[in-house]
Amino acid sequence: MFCWLSRLYRGLSRPTRRTTQLTWGSFSRSLVLSSQRRIPELSSFVARTNTCGELRSSYLGQEVTLCGWIQYRRQNIFLVLRDFHGLVQVIIPQDESAASVKKILCEAPMESVVQVSGTVISRPPGQENPKMPTGEIEIKVKTAKLLNSCKKLPFEIKDFVKKTEALRLRYRYLDLRGVQMQYNLRLRSQMVMKMREYLCNLHGFVDIETPTLFKRTPGGAKEFVIPSREPGKFYSLPQSPQQFKQLLMVGGLDRYFQVARCYRDEGSRPDRQPEFTQIDIEMSFVEQTGIQSLIEGLLQYSWPSDKDPVVVPFPSMTFAEALASYGTDKPDTRFGMKIVDISDMFRNTKVGFLQDALSKPQGTIKAICIPEGEKYLKRKDIESIRKFAADHFNQCSLLGKLRLECADLLEARGVVLRDPALFSFLWVVDFPLFFPKEENPEALEAAHHPFTAPHPSDVHLLYTEPQKVRSQHYDLVLNGSEIGGGSIRIHDAELQHYILATVLKEDVKLLSHLLQALDYGAPPHGGIAIGLDRLMCLVTGAPSIRDVIAFPKSFQGHDLMSNAPDSIPPEELKPYHIQVSWPTDSKTEKSSLNHPCHPES
Amino acid sequence: MFCWLSRLYRGLSRPTRRTTQLTWGSFSRSLVLSSQRRIPELSSFVARTNTCGELRSSYLGQEVTLCGWIQYRRQNIFLVLRDFHGLVQVIIPQDESAASVKKILCEAPMESVVQVSGTVISRPPGQENPKMPTGEIEIKVKTAKLLNSCKKLPFEIKDFVKKTEALRLRYRYLDLRGVQMQYNLRLRSQMVMKMREYLCNLHGFVDIETPTLFKRTPGGAKEFVIPSREPGKFYSLPQSPQQFKQLLMVGGLDRYFQVARCYRDEGSRPDRQPEFTQIDIEMSFVEQTGIQSLIEGLLQYSWPSDKDPVVVPFPSMTFAEALASYGTDKPDTRFGMKIVDISDMFRNTKVGFLQDALSKPQGTIKAICIPEGEKYLKRKDIESIRKFAADHFNQCSLLGKLRLECADLLEARGVVLRDPALFSFLWVVDFPLFFPKEENPEALEAAHHPFTAPHPSDVHLLYTEPQKVRSQHYDLVLNGSEIGGGSIRIHDAELQHYILATVLKEDVKLLSHLLQALDYGAPPHGGIAIGLDRLMCLVTGAPSIRDVIAFPKSFQGHDLMSNAPDSIPPEELKPYHIQVSWPTDSKTEKSSLNHPCHPES
């Protein structure tokens, strides 16, 4: 009788890339699985006695008051009420004396908000719905109150998920009612809470808020600027609390963490957000292995209990090895198909282009072996691989990309290479300290940031061959995505000054406060930052980081719901001593902005 | 023998306004008192085995490795090592074989960072220091390592606190090493953690991050603006997550909280910060009393255990009563001296100015009775009260200010009116929904914000006498400071539209997304925000909110350490389509900015 429910929810829950579909039923179960040792009270302080989703046979006979949204109504007899916790069936009373209750429950449009009071009764034999966690019971209603009526929605809510993402973002408050977004945001909150318990309560870390109104950092071209009330003076929104956390170490707050909001203006980039969140950590008197153990414990402790437990320690791989075997610094180690050096097999080859390759300094011939490729890959696939290779010719990351491309092809043919239940963590270590600048390969830039300490064995090379120096930087990779990175920092003022001024040719004045701080008793220190949005995206199997953020921006950095960024009347810019430089070649664009406050309109 | 220590720390610890001085000893004790049920491991993952401050007689004979700053050295025999947890005495070895250890420990300047390994031994009889938590033991050192040498500080560290606050802010990383800042920041972290436990683990709240790159809100003149890469389009930094938290309720995330960074550009204002933090809470299906109970429980649960427990429920007072009895909407209820209406006693007076006052509509005569005022207040005091009254004549808040002024005078004469150990919470309720605009008293503005719901008994007045409507707003007051405020919100789209458009004459278009959301099944909801900085300031007895913030801005909104806000080269402004409007009448000011990148320099 209630099999429509599971169908409805199959409709409501958006399919995710790699995991199975979520329904209100499975959600409810996983909420219980991953809840704290003490189950939280979900109905304290409010007008309900229980959540819709928690009711079971054990509640039989209880008088309950529920608040929720009308999910479904059938024949003016059954009504399904929904809250974040799940669904429950309500029996609409049919007798004359309850006419007003019937009227309320039958006339309220779908998605209206109602409060009902009544008794938990068992469903008639044979009418139980085993697919519904509350499927053994229903509510015999005595009173009902319409709390808010819902206007006709611009689309059927069950079709909602089939609409474009733009529509979902525009009506984000409706999208959030869906089971997948509820699960993602609630799991995120729970995981972060467990991380806090691990850091604060188990290991004595101090949660310290650092400013977001800061000054620009050297080379900080991706930092948003905020005009101040002083002419020509701007704050900048920092890309991370890097400087502050190091200064906290100098200040003796020797185990710092923060769930830190960070900002990066990268213009329009898919799957990036102008503001994002990182679990930001710094410790004094620590070495690389200490940070790594801390993070392994952190992930193990906070990992959702409905997933396979995290196994520690994580394997480790050098940057050089990652590039050689996987063609990338963030290898997906869930499957093999490593890159193999087969140069030796071709030393005496007569094939021209292979001879050419081997005759070059450090010239090599490399291959990827695709297991059973012959069986699975079609001629069309081979052709697309050939084309892919041609398109990416001369890019050193070609083989790494080719490996992933082949994996995609194999999986499209039904081979399971990357188990969606598998979480494969990897440390990548021994990065170079510097890279040649893209626009000027003679000059060097910091591979990560200028505060990264050189590898102890390579310090002597700093003054002779800086491009050969390895760093004490480490990246944390999960299933082929970089989810974190950190380093042991430089705590020696002289070394820091040398790297900034002599190697990197940066404006040291912008960092004089940090250099001075290093001179006044800075302890050795190091840290890491975990990208929370990316991590949650992988944990939930969401297709985009926008699915683990309550109110994300679109590709173009827009809030499609509220229409941010928005025009501002010139008089509101005056206190900040700025004016808009309208592009001279975009008259049409200007008028299309339709901006009533524009000085020329 | 070690009485110098307590003297040193009396010097190091900044005296606070109302509480007793903090020393490393008392700090250490209070840390233990207020620690979690499970004591955190403070030395996991790092190069030390123990903290300096934790060692006691129970550690006798143990081999330990400590890391810390050199606090004090005496006769090249004793060295006091400090970490955040406290102090410990280290015996510098004098025998030939340990010459290198002696050299390191004797030559390192004060505030240098060292690592020492050795044995915990008991001090010789009679040499224990009962004032020092580690005063029964000392460390017999075997090895020592200089981790970082400290350059000569620009001032003696023990004199540091006597310097100006500007100097403290400039060298914030040194200021943070002091016992008071360590206590304030660590207590803040612990209290916030307990609040999270209460909200997440006990009551099922969901921690949700909302965007800070938003659009301007109606009347949001105090919002910082951030130029985007689209000409003329700006993000705004919101003053609170108000709209987002209401949208989350519409989205069915019915118990939300966030430790939210908020922004307000109020120019130069003492004891305000351009960015600040609030404990931001919203619930669906809740009434005023529900929010109040939640908050009472929250403060009781998170209250530091070294203070008297919080007694709940908090008393409640209407706005009208607060004004009548205390002359302010945030009464300090730690002491009496209420304002009394004595009009009736003067109905038949012949005194001219009193007759005048009573003849006016709603004219009253009010008084404050100062207990034993005759005994304590000098002629000079009476004179200053008279002058104060004259200076504030015709301000309706005069009597409230006079009451506080009198309290100050009495306390200056030694009367204890406001017990520093007393925390007196108070709800102030039934605020007016609107106030007349200052610049145009015919027009109305929202007393708090336009989303506040009217008092149920006054709804009918909205359409006839809106100025008489009371609201469902509530303020939380602690010792005469407003530490929080919230309300039941409007969940009816029509009512919200009427108030915005007809009563407040706001631009409804800026809020069309919110109005639309209310139409699509918005549950009744309400919430509150607690000002964390102000709360921590009162809890720690700090003289300024800058003392509970790691890196605060100065009065003028400057970061004195890093020199933010700073100049930005015009080419970095180009992508944002803005240019600086240099004030034409400030040539001198401009040149004094000393800005190398200015287009005219």
C-alpha cells in the first residue's frame, strides 16, 4: 500500500555520483548511526513533542504533537507529514465532530506547515510499510493548526531535482528541504563537531579566531580588497590565516586550531568558491611526523560511523615518486595502472620517434598497462585515448591524465576500478621548495608559500642551487583529490629574510612584522590546513562542493537567490573614497546592468 | 627564596578592572578547574614529554623533556622555563662534563626558546616555593638545545604591561605570552566548546556556515563593500547572518547555530571592532520562552567552573519598566538605587520648576535615593553630580546615567556596590517594534530589524497606531551590558511586506528573495545572537574587548602590528573596476601617506 513512498523518495533524493541513493529512510538510520554517544534532544524548547521521523511502535498510545510540512495527501484520508528527521503518516479524521481539523488538513496546499496533535496508533495488519522507518505506526489526529500556507510552487517539488542547478540555487531554501542536502549539511556539522572534540578535548588545542580584515600579502593577487574610510587604504580578505597562526606560535599559544573562513578571488572557476572553509592547525615543537599522526587521528576520530573506519597510518609517497608512477602530485591510489618506465626495453630500437626520445637528456619511454584493456576497450575508446594524448602532447602531466582517462573509459564499460566505499588516503611529501616561474623560468617562486621550511638535508643547496631544494611540505590526498596541505615553517628570521628577499625577490616590507616576530623567540613550528568543503564533498559523494555548502555561489561567483554581488548607489561608496571605473567599451553592458543609481543613468 | 617569582608575576599580569590579579599559579589552577571531564593530552605529537606547568612531586624521578621560553636566570645556577601552562625551575649543571649545556643555558638571552631534558627532583628542604604550583620540584638537566635565540627586546618584558596599549598591539605576539591573554583566549575557546557541546550534542542543533560575501541590506549603511570583477557590482559583508538563518528555517534546518563572524563599519568607535563574533541561533516552532530557556541552559552549561554557577531562570523586565526604574534598557541589576516616581509628593508644591514639570502632559518628578549618600559623598561629589545633570539635561536617559555616575562615586569612596564575582543576568522584553526616526520623527524605523514579529496583543495597532506596537524582541543584559538580543520573526509574507513597504518605506526589491521564501512554507521561527566578545569581556573582567581577541584592531580600525589597512597599487584595483577618489583638499594628507604606488607620486 505504501510503496509509493519509496518511489516518491527515490524521486526526491538526488542521485550522487558514486554512492547509492539516499532516502528519508536510510537518512534516518544513518543519523542514528552517526549520532553522539548521548542522543541529542531534538524537540526541547519547541512546540512539538517529537520529530516526525523518530516515531516507532515503542511510542504506541503516546499523545504527540508534531510540526512539519505536508509532503503528500491521498484521498483526503492519509496525509504524510515531513520534518528533517523523516516522514510520518497522519490519518485525517472523517467524523462530523472533527470537521474543522479535516478542513485544515485537506485544504492546505502541499508544502504548507502544520501542527498536529494526536495519538500514535499501530497501522492495521497488512498495511505496515517496511520501507518507511515509521511504517508500523500512524497518527490519529485530534487537533490541527495551519502554521503557514504554501503558495503554489513554481514547479512540482518532486520534479525539482530534475531542474537545472541554477534553479536549485535560486530557490535554495526549497532545495535544502531535500534529503540529500539535509544529510550533507548535518553530516558536515557532526564531523566538524567531532574534529573539535578531538582537537580541544582530547589534545588541548585552542580554538582562536583570527581577523579576516587584513592587509595584502606579497603576491596576493587573488585577494579581495575592502576599501576603508581612509583614502587609498584597503583591507584584504586573507587566503588563509597563515601569518596569524605563525604569530600565535610566537605568542606561546602552542596548539592552535580554527575552522577558518578563507577567501580567494579566482574569477569564474568551476567547483571553486570565493569563500571556503579550512580546518586550520598549527603546533609548536612539532615535526612532520607529529602533524601527520595528529591528522590521521583526527580523521579516524571524526569519520562517519556509517562508513568503513579509516585505517592509519596513511601511506606516504615522495613528490618524485608520485610524478613518476602516477603522473600527478595527487595520485588516486584506489587503483593501479601505474606509469612504468620501459626505456630499457627500447635501447636498441629502430623506431625513429622512440630513438629521438631516448637520445634527449633524461629522455624516457613510459607506458601504462591497462589490465584486460583489449577485452573492454573498443576501437572508439582507443581512438579517444589517441586524441586525448595528441591534445595534451608535451604536457608533463599527460600520462597522469591519460591514466585517469583510461579509468573513466574502463568504468564506462562496467569495470569497477574505484570502489565508491573506499577512501584511499595518501601523504605526498618532499615537494620542491621552489618552482621556476611560469612567465620567467629563470626566476623562482615558492612552490607553496614563502614560509615553508627547507628539507634539513638540502639546506646547504639554498645558497647554490635553490631550485634543487626539497621542502618540509606535505600534502594529504584522498582518492586523487588534494584535501589538505601543510609544512614545517621557517622559524629563523635570517633564513626567512634570505628566502624572501634574495631567492623570491619579494617586498620584505610587507612582512616586516613577521620577520621581527621570528627574532623575538619564535619556537619551531608547523601546521596544516584541511579543505573542509572538498573533504565533505568526497565523504558524501556529492557531485560538487556546492552540495555541501548551504548557500554557495555559482560558477560566476553569484548568489543566485539574493542576486549578490549587487549595484551600490555612489553615495554609499563615498565614505570609502572609491568610484567605479566603468569600462569605456561597454556602453551596452552598462545599460544592461539596469542600474537605477548609476551616475549617468 | 622564590618570592621574587610572585613579584615577577605580579608585574607580568595586567591588573583587570574588577577581578583579582592573575598569576601563572592561579591560571594553572583555574585551567585544571575548568578543564573538560577528560583532561586533554597537552604534549601529544610534539618534542616535549610534559608541559613546564604541570610538574608536581608526583613526577619525582621521571625523565622529562620540556620546551619553553627562558623567563628568568639567576647567578647562572637557576633558570626558570615558561610555557603556556606555567613555570618550572631548572638547575643549570655546574660540572665540567656538562660545560656545553651550561654554556647554552647561561648564554641564551631572556625569551629565547630552549629544549631541556632531565630528571624531576625534589627541591632541597626549605627551598620549596608554595606560591609556585611547581614549587616543590626542579629539573636536573642532562641535555639542552637552543631552539631559537631571542634578539634584544625593544623593552623589558616585565615592563611591557606598563607600556601603552598601542605598543602592546604592535608587538601582539609578545603580549600574547602574558598570563592574562593566555587565560582570556583559552577560556574563550573552552566556553565556546562547551556551548557547542550543549547545542550540538545535547540539543541537536546543526552548525551551518553562511556566506559573508553577500549583498547590501536595506538601510545597511554600516556594511563594508567588496568590489567584484563585474563593473559596479559589489558584495557586502553582512552585519549578521540574519537573512540566511531565516532562510535555513524555511529550508527545514530547524535548529541552526553558528559561531558567526560579523562585520560593521562604524568608523572610529571605542571598544567596538569592525569584525566581531556572535553565537548565532535560530529555531523553528519556537516561542519567546523557548529561546530564553535554551539560552539560560546554554550559559549555565558553558559557564566557567571557577566562577559561581549561573542561576536560572533569569529575571525578566519589560522595556517600559526598565526605563522607568533604571532609566536605561540595559539595567545593571547588581545594585538598587532605582529611580522612584515622587510626583504625588509634590502635587501641591509651591516650588516653581517642579510645578512646571508636573503641569506638562505626562510630567513627572523622579528621584534616586543614594543609601548613606550623606555619609560617603563629599561636597565635591555633589557638585560633580550637579554638573553631570546639567550636561545631560533634557536627555531622557539622564536619570539612568546619573544612577551609574552615583554608583561610580560611591565605589570611589570605598562602598562595594557591584560585586565583581556577581553576574546578574536579566531579560528585557516587550520593546517597541518601531522608533521614530531621529532625523525625521514623523517616520518610523525598526527598533531592531524589520523581521521582528509584533507582539500578538498589539497586531491590530499595526494598521492604526504602529508607533504603539510592542514587539516580540528580547534583550539579554548582563551587569548592565547588552550581551545578546533576538526575537520571534515574522513568518507571514503579507505582514512582512506591509511592514517593509508601508510602515518602513524600505526598498522591498532588495529583500524579494526573503519575501518569496516566506510564501513557500516558512515555519514560525525565532532566534537570538549572543555577542561573544562582550560576553567574554565580562566573564574575564577584562577592561576592553580587545583583551579577549587575539589580534584586535585599534580604535581607528588599524592592525597596529601589520599596518592594515594598507595602500594597494592601482594595477591591483583594476580588475575590480574601481579607483581611489583622492580628497581634493588633502594634498598634505596624501603626501604624508607616503604611498609609493600613488598615481600622482
